[in-house]
Amino acid sequence: MSGVHLPTIPKEPFISWDYFSILPGQRRWLGSGGSRERLSFFWARNGIYHALRALRISPGAHVLAPAYICTAAVEPLTAYSARVEFYEIGRDCQPHLSEIESRIGPQTEAILAVHYFGFPQRIGALRELCDRHRLALIEDCAHVVCGEADGAPLGAHGDASVFSWRKFLPLYDGAELRLNRLSASLEVQWNRERIPFTLKVAKCLSDRVLDQSSSGIARSVARALELAKRVWRRAGSVPPDQPLVALDSNQASLDLSLLNQRISRVSRFVLEHSDIPAVIKQRRENYAFLHEGLRNVDGIHPLHAELPEHVCPWVYPLFFGGITNAHLLLRDMEIPAVTWGGVRPKGLDARLYPHADFLYDNLVFLPVHQNLGKEALQQIVEASKKVAASGTDVRHISRAVAMQTSR
């Protein structure tokens, strides 16, 4: 493919008129169910921390979490001083319930469950297990927009649940903590959002649009924000090399300074004016396009045989048979494929969780977000077929690339 120009495939959604509603009020589409209280946070990880507070989990308590998980979901537990123990996840991304029960001890107070990529876990069985042992159940719904399991919406089974809207919408930040347990209560000493903070979020969001959109409106907005930032620097005598606010939407670490930060004004506005039904519909169509193109290809094994009704997928997860770190080969072909290998929690012993370790190295995420057109989706399909067809030679290349990146 050397010398061939490929159109840039946007790795994440950006603001587009196709998914922007003039009138607000679309948030009713973001999940459902009768949560007793909902609180909006800057990051979903902040919601996990405050879920422990609301459920009155004891500092130092034993908390069980899946061994296949982003470290951003574990750090709030350790920051709360919980003693985290992992439980095995099968290669189908479903928990081993008997193993979870074997790890429950006298000091165990909570179990964290993750609905991977928007697909339901065996959440009813986990709910029954927690009830039997009088444990709190926290649903990590960071990959969920909608869906249900065992007759109830995702996010309604746990004593608390956490959602991350920025994984599906063109937001810089934005998450929600839902409290379902009647006895759960929470008071937050909210940080005040100052003008430099708002400007920084707006600038970061506009930069993302500029990276992936050729819209003249987007470029005009970015220039206006940059001008406003310079004016604010002069008024406050801020040195040019000093950031107004330090923000990184892609960092995995918990930022304690943002622990009590609400969703930003800019992200809330975009959230409330996003056409959620259109986003869900397009993501499902994009997922179906990839599934139709890849499900019968030798060497490619989709994680899920079908897309359940009402599920809005975050990504398209798949395995390339015998090819470890296949995402690196895809990225060489300008396909924004990723794995969770780079966000594996520190101290996680691969020998104790071989299935989870396999997932970190082999489960590849392909994008299905709403800003992907048919040309980009076909490009993803063709590149995936080439990786799968490369066979043994690619496996050796993959291992070599992985060794180089680990140095």
C-alpha cells in the first residue's frame, strides 16, 4: 500500500449538523429507568469514586473488579483506599460467577461489573449474588447509551451506575452517576467552573473538530476561541507558556483536582442538543456494515455473533486468529484500531488471569462511531481482511512491532 493516499478516518466523533438538534431535550434517550438520583460529573471515573461514598463503602474495604478493565476505572477504587481484588473474565467478556463467589470474604463490600462495549453482562445473576451476600453492586456503564437485560434497563440493576457520554458523543467531558439504592445519599462540594476552564474545554473541543472536519464554521469558532484565550491571558497577566487549565481527556489517571467537577458548560450544551436517536441508529448501521463484511472471513472472529436489539455499540470488537497486537498492523494502514493493552492496571498478574491477559493483547476495537462514512467503513473492512490473510508472516511482524513498542 506504499504510495497510495488513503482518506483520513476519524478516530472519534466530532460535531456535525447531521447529529445536532436545534432544540434541546434529547437527553431522555440516554438510558432509562427510575434512578432515584442522577449527578453529572466531568469524568466517569469521578462518578465511580463518589458511588463508593454514596453507598457508604468503608475505606479499606475489599472490592471485587474484573481483571479485564481500563485502569481509569480502578484508580477511583484505590484512591478511595479500597482493597481491590480482580476476578477472571472469560474470552467472551463474561464473568465467571463461581470464581467471583469464591473470592468473597468477610471484608468484601462491593462488586464492580462492566458492560463491555455496550453489550449486557449477566447482570441479573450478579445482582442475585450480591443480594445473597449483602454486597453493593456498581454497574460500570461507561460503554452504554441504551439497552436492557433481564427485563430492566442497563444501569438499573446496580445500587449505583456510572455512564460516560463522551465515549459516544462529540464531548470533551461528560459522565453521569445514577443512584438506585434507596439508602444511598451524596453531597458534593462542587468546584466552581471559571471562565478560563470553560475556554479551555471549548478550545480542546474545537481542536478535535478541526483535526477531523473541514467545516468553515468550525475553523471560525476555533479562531474566536483562540482570540478570547489571548485576551484573557493579557487581562490576567498569564505567561504565554503557562496553560490556563491543565486538561487531558485521554489520560487514564485519576485527577483529584477534578474529582468534584461537574460536566463543563460547553459539553452540557452539546449533550443537550445532540440527536441521540440518530446517533444510535447510525452506530448500529455502521456496526452491521462491519459485521457483514467481516463475520465470514477466515482468521477473523467477532466477539459477538449478533447485535442485540436496542444495544448501541461503542466499538466493533474482534479477534484476529493467532495474531497478537493486530491493531498495530491496522494502524500502519491508517485504521484507528486499538486494544486495552496500554491501559492494563498496574500490578495485575497475568498468570492469575490468563483469559483477561489474552483479551488485553488480542481483542481489537474497530471504530463504529456516527461520523464514519461508507468509504471509511469499507477501508476498515479491506484492511482487516489483509491483516487476517497475511497469516504466519504477519504474526512474526506483530511480535516484532510489539517488542519495539515495549522498549
